[in-house]
Amino acid sequence: MHNRVPSLSCAAVVAILALVTPGAATRDRRQAVCSGAPCIPVDSCPPVKALFLSSNPSHRQRGQQLVCGREGRRLKVCCASSNVTPTPSPTPITITPTSNPGGNEQLLPSKCGQSDSVNKVFGGEDAVAGEFPWVAALGYTAPGGRGSPEWQCGGALINSRYVLTAAHCGHPDFLFGYTLTVIRLGEHDLSKTRDCSQRLCLPPVQDFTPEQVVLHPSFNKRAPESDDIALIRLNRNAQSNVSVQPICLPRAGLDVGSFLAGRDAIVIGWGHTERGRDTQVLQKVALPFVDLATCKRMNEGETLVNEQVCFGGQDSCSGDSGGPLFLDAAPGTILGVVSKGGACGRPGVPAIYTDVASYRGWIVQNLRP
């Protein structure tokens, strides 16, 4: 379920590996020269992944032409138009948590994190219909505006008008010509027009267009995909029902490890699983917390900032970018936003999430009625 369009198929992986010589520092003469565009891990560039997964041979060929190297076992691709300059080196910017810089706390719901579902079982499997009513599916239209939306990212409803997601799910340099066109709430099984469980049939899904996408101003500036958080303002108010409810925000500056106290967090999404590429049914998995120092050692080559948190064990994967990581308790509280990571579910390598508590002040400041 990670950074995030569907994961590469075996055939696509083989095709790319054929272009890359062994060793992190070597470059094959057939590899792309990015001409100023960022050369970043393919896991961090959802639109290029989409090219490899396309049924159109010319799209797959274009994806292969964008391979610019590799970092250990991680493939790297040119991930922007030619006029985009490389990500600058980390600078000593500090994000200071604030409780209410914008005076907009009243725009957050008084009731949040509520779910009517029962019989919850975790471990990388189908969620129960309506189990996590705050989850949002983000649909993108391919360049040229043709075809049905592709569900490439996730998000979490935080009030009737705003969805919280990852900045790379809305930044043009990371979309490669794709356009965010629909935000869907109340979804469970993408293949069905109506979702039903043994207990109930969910109300119809609610589809919205993005009225505004607010990216964090420091996104991708301090380090690759640092400050990876964004707000999407919906074009109208969401209507609360059994399958559409907001999740609670954590208090500013919350220490995630202490808060969890050994409990696992839950991450959800429609991304790649061990059963194949994109699943149509919402997936859930329980993940243990990993402290940042350990995470840095285990993610060799990654530059991490203090406003990121890590979780390991089973993993989120492609197609889950921007989706919520949360404590599934009463009430449900969002702790992280799916940002990036290595190979899906790779043992011993924690995935990296944006620490929502570090950005509560920024979130509240940017809410509007």
C-alpha cells in the first residue's frame, strides 16, 4: 500500500532492471540524463510507475526511457518536466508545532473518529464495509483528459470540507501530467456500485471535485519529500452518514511513540498487496512504531527530518500515498500520512510517514469555513 500508484508488475521490474547495471554508483550509458529534473526513487514518483503499468506499449517505453539510475536496489527515474530544478540540499528549517495560530479550531468537528463497524481483524486484509468512514480515494485523469479516473492516492476527511493527504499527491512535479479530478468518500469496494456487508448496505458514495489544493510551503525543500502534507478543499460539504465521518487530529506536538505505548497503528488503502496489483477492496494492516534513529539506520540513503515518523513490519504499498495511519481506538486519531518507503512489505525496512501532530497548527491555520 506506498508512494503511490500501483506497484510495478514483475514484467515491468524485469524490464527496468535490464536497463540498470549492478551497484549504487554505476550508470549504464542507456540510462536517462534528467537535464535538471529530479532523479528520485521510482517509489517516490507515482506517475512514472503508472507508465510502467500501462497497457499502452508506448507508455511503458516512455517509462523505461526515464530510468536514470539506482540507489542500492531502488530504481530511480526522472520525475519532472525538464524545467524543474533538482531538490536542494537540506536546509536548517524548523517546523515549530503550534496549537492554534490561525484561530480556526472551531472549524474542526466536535465529534470525530467514530465508526459503527464491529468484528475488526487486522493483519493485511480486507476491511469491513464502513469500518473506516474517514478514508478518501483520490482519482486522477491521465494526460489528455481521456478515460476513467485512476485511483492513485488516498486521504482522510478531517471536517466536512477538507481532506488531509500527502503533498506529493497534489504537486504538479510529482503528477507527471496527471490531474486530480475526483475525491470520493464512503467507498469500500471500487468494483461495486453499492457496498454491502452482512450487517448493512452502505449509502451511495459521495464524489467531489477539488476546489483548492493547499501544499505545505516547505514540501520537498529540506529533504526529498520532507513536509509531505497537503489539504484538499472539497467543492461542497460532505454529508455525514454511517460511511462518511471525519477522523480526529492529534494535539500539536504529540509524541507518537509515547502515545501508542506499544500499540500498533493501522494503515489503510486500495494499493498493491501480496495478492497482486491494485485491490478493489479497502485494505488494512497493523504496524509497529519504529523510532526515528532506528528508522534512519534501516533506511540507508534516506534523509529524514524530525517531522517524519516510521512504522515497520507489514507495510503500506503503492496506491496508498496520502492515506491515513491512525490509532484505531475510540476516537480514531490520525497520526501519520503515507509518504514513502522501500519495497512493499520488505522485512526490516520501516516505511516513512508524515507526522501529523507536527503540522496541526499549519492544518488549522489553512482551514476556511
